[in-house]
Amino acid sequence: MKTSEFTTLLEQNPGLALYFEYQEGKYVRTDYHITEIKNVSYDTVDCGGIQNAWNEVHVQLWENQIPEPDHHVDTTKALKIFQVVDKVRSTLKDVEIKFEYGNASFPTAILPISNLLNNGSSIIVQLTPDQTSCKAKDRATSPEEAAAACCGTPVKKSIQLSAISAAECTPGGGCC
């Protein structure tokens, strides 16, 4: 889902409770905070030697160690946070939005939206962990090309180590 699609959803559903399901049946506590909205730029080179570049928006969800029963983020408050950020610097609109979350029993991860549920009184944003992939294999146009694309077969190398006595190793001697 693009950032603009998410903020449009917030605009079109004012005042609804906003929940995040980070694993099936497991939810970010209802007293979470949106602590950062990040424009993230990636500049990578894959194992096939091809440079890749893309942008994403990451929204950080955080739970205070001490529960805050009177604190909640609804769609209106979430939209206001996006607007505050946009006054400082523009949030990328036409890129994928993901959510950063972790707690004591779930390691911090960047999670894309897999589904949205709107029951009229709340919106549940269902998140699913990304899978890693090999871009070189993903670019392949045949099974044979895919088999040869990713990292190749490891080559075994033997390295002969010679013994160096402590007496031979002196500062500036080049043995270290």
C-alpha cells in the first residue's frame, strides 16, 4: 500500500479506532504511540552485481513500558501526526508504507500491510513480515537462468598458514 492510500484511508474514516495486528491474533497494545515517520532510501547492489534503488516510508509504532490506559491513537490523531511531519518535511506519497514495530516477545521488524479490515467502528491494519529474496533470481527469465543467478556455487579454497613465533613478530615487522 502506498503512503497516499493509507493517509486517504485515515481521512475518509475520521475518529475510528486504529489497531495494528503484527502477527495473527497478536496486536500492538492499544496505547501505542506513532513516534516517527521516516522517508527511507535504499541504494543496494545485489549478488548479481546490479545496483538497485527505491524509497519507502516507515512508521514507527512504540509502546511505553508503563501502560497508558487513557492514551489511544485513532484515525484522526494518526492523520494529524502525518500532517505535523509534512509541515517539517514532505512524506513520500507514492511509495510503499511499512510499519516498524517490536516488543519484548517480538523482535523489531519492518512490516508491510497485508490487509485492512474496516468494521465501521475501527480499522485493523494487518501486518505481515517480509520475506527476503534474491533479486538476481527474481530477474531471471528461465529456471536455468534462476539456478545460475544467485551467488553461484561456493568454491572451496585451502589456505596454508605458517607458524610464526612470538619472537618473529615485532612492532612494524609486518607479521600482524
